[in-house]
Amino acid sequence: MKSPNINEVLAESGVAFGTSGARGLVERFTDDVCAAFTAAFLYVMREQGEINQLAIGLDRRPSSPAMAAACTAAARALGVQVTDYGVLPTPALALQAMADGVPAIMITGSHIPFDRNGIKFYRPDGEITKADEQAIMQVAKALPSLSDVKREIVSNRASDSYRARYSEWFFGQPLLGRRIGLYQHSAAGRDLNQRVLEDLGAEVVVLGRSEQFVPVDTEAVSDQDRARGRDWARKYHLDALLTTDGDGDRPLLADEQGHWLRGDIVGLLCARALGIQALAIPVSCNTAIELCKAFNKVLRTRIGSPYVLAGMAQLAVEHERVAGFEANGGFMLGSPVTAVERGLVSLPTRDALLPALTLMVAAARESKPLSALVAGLPERYTYSDRVKNFPTKQSQSLLVRWQSDLPAMQAALGLDCQIIRVDTTDGLRVTLDNGDIVHLRPSGNAPELRCYAESDSENRASELVFHVLYKLECCVKHDH
């Protein structure tokens, strides 16, 4: 029987590229679908150079080992040798693969629920581009037949290199005397992160470890995790509290009061501490980034790391120290950073540890609480949440309608101020005459409509989101 073509398997799979990799329901990631993605990726990479090796890593989802085995078998069928780095943070895999000049595959669904999963792809020089994504979906070669579907023996080399990156950069145990809570849950880097913090001298209090997969979303922190943060900080007398999403490329950092910091504020403080000159950030990030006047250039892009990376490449033409980050906290170091007899090689993919450690170390070296670093910034607050089960086509048509009829948007959302500015870089972002910002955007990988708000008070920002989400839910009911 003739093997189906790769593009046919992918077209029928129901798995699509979102803002970060290919994602879908676990049952959609059959061995054939995983093999099709792997083979297509390797064929696309071979058009750009000789490819004989592939690095693979995975998160702690129950479905990830079987997916890694299928990807491994597909690579073997194409004569590609696989190095399996086991469960580790995505940036640790990317760092090692880039150092070795080989492509990589990370099996992870990041923060989405455990009934879903995904695959992230890395070229030898970093994340794949949107053009690469399109090319992968169009490969018309025959699907390789799989035999011996199993993984290789796991190597710790990538985890060890990632640990050394930070224990060497943050020299001299700067966190000595600091108590850091580590909310481990089911994060891929939970044990590695503990070792790094201990390398830096911290006393680590391990919290919330779970053998069940916990989908921590660093951009939409649950009420339960907000309460946990406050309780843990008080109970254990913490100086800071750290966790990450499932695959360890997005941090969630809380101050000494257990108050979780927004990812874009963490990114801003990290970039400033590293002396970054030019930043690429998604349009949804806090405007304090421009208002603090710490950077020569701030370029706003569509949401998703491929767009931020493209922005960073554009900025690198004119600036030496370039970085990017997202509202979810993932920090991308676009150029090497040096200090006295030390260096940090660039890591142009989302990383959780660099921004979190930079802030904790800065606070410790200045003998300040973490909250004091934030207190010096312009007072702009952001908040975000989402309406679930909001069909993507419906949200897209609604935003198109409102874009050409702003009074209708203002009336439907019950906004008591005039819209004075509109930004359609990604979704519909409007600025009101009192300075508040409301940004609506369909999710890239789920039937959800996200709402971001910004205001000069934390309460006002969250109230604005809740108000808009309530009005959006009314729109859904009305349409039905």
C-alpha cells in the first residue's frame, strides 16, 4: 500500500501552527502525525543545508514521551541521528542545539491543558519562522514508514549547559541569605531551577510539586495561584517566589509579599539591568516600557515569538544590544551581553530564568526588596483575561465590524470614554481619551477571545477587563 503524502497527513490532522509551535488535541498527535511533522521539518531544513542530527526534548505531559518516540522514529527513517535530552526547559534544549548547530524539536503544549499538546521546532540558528511553518505544511513527499518506535538514551548535556550558563553569569553566590520559594508543580525545569537557585546561594523552599500535569498560564494567573502566592510568602517569609509555565520558557515571579509581577514588567526591568539598547515587544505590552525612557528604540510587533524575533533582527542592523520579550514574561536575548571577564551568549528564544534571576540578583545586590525595583517605574498597570468558547471566526468578524464602526464598539462594550486611537497590529487595540487602553484579540490556538487592558491603577485595569468580558459574553448570547 502506497504511503500517504506528508502534506495530506498534516492537512487531515486537525493540528495547526499557533503563536508558538504546532498545537492540538492529544488524540490528534498520532504516530503518523508526529512523524509527518518531523519529516516535513527535516526536509525543509535540508533545503537550507546538510542535516544529519536532531536534538529532542519534552515536557512532563503524559502524552509527551510517546510523541517523542514517534518523532525519533521518523528522524531515524530519514537517516538522521537523534540526541534525546529528556525532560528539560525549552530554552535549555534550544541553547544546546544552537551551540551544536543542529535543528531541534521540543514536545510541549506549554501552558495549555494536558488533553492538548504541541511541537516546537528550532532551526540550527534558532526558532523557525512563519515562512518555515508554511513550508512544513506543504511538503508533498511520502510519509516515512516507522519501525522501532522508541526513544534514545537520555543525555543530561543540555540541562548541564543551561545550569552552567547562569551559575557562571551570576557569579559569587549573589542570592546568599535570600529565601526563594520555588513553585515546582509539573514544570519541565522544576529540579534544574532548584539547582540553579542553590548554585546562586539561595535557600530554596520547594512548594506545590505535582505529579499530575498543572497548566500554569503566566499571562492569566488563576485566583488560586494569586492566593497561594500571598499565603506562601507570608508563611515561609520569602524574598521572592518563582515558577514557570510547563516548558520553562515563561517565568512567573512574585515579590516578597507574594504579589505576582506582570511578565512585561519583569522583561522591562531585566532589559534595563542588562543595558539593552533596542527592544522588540508585542503590541499588548505595557506602555511603561516607552515611558521609562530606558531604551533608544522600542518596536512593537504582532503577538507571538516569531514576530518578536523578526523585530529583533530588524533592530540588530542599527543596535548592538538587542532583546525582546512578551507580556507572558518570556525573554529573548538577541545579542551577547558582556561584563568584567564574563559573557552571556545570545539566546533568541523565550527564556524564563534570565529575567527572573536578573531581578532577584539585582534586588539582593542592592539590598532591596523585589517590590522596590517595580516601585520606580511609571504607574501603568495591565491586566488580561479571556472569554472561553468564543469561536475564532465569530471574534474575527466582530473585530472587523467594530474596526470600521468605533461608536458601535464603544456602545457594545459600555465604554464611558471616547476612543481616540486605534491600533490593528494584532487584533483591535483602542486608546480612550482618559488614557485607558482596551485590546481585544482572538487566541492563536484556542476558541478564546483575549482582552488586555491598561490603566493608571491596578484596580481600574482589572475592572476594565471584567467589564469588557461581561459585555463580550452578552454579545455571544445575543448572536446565538
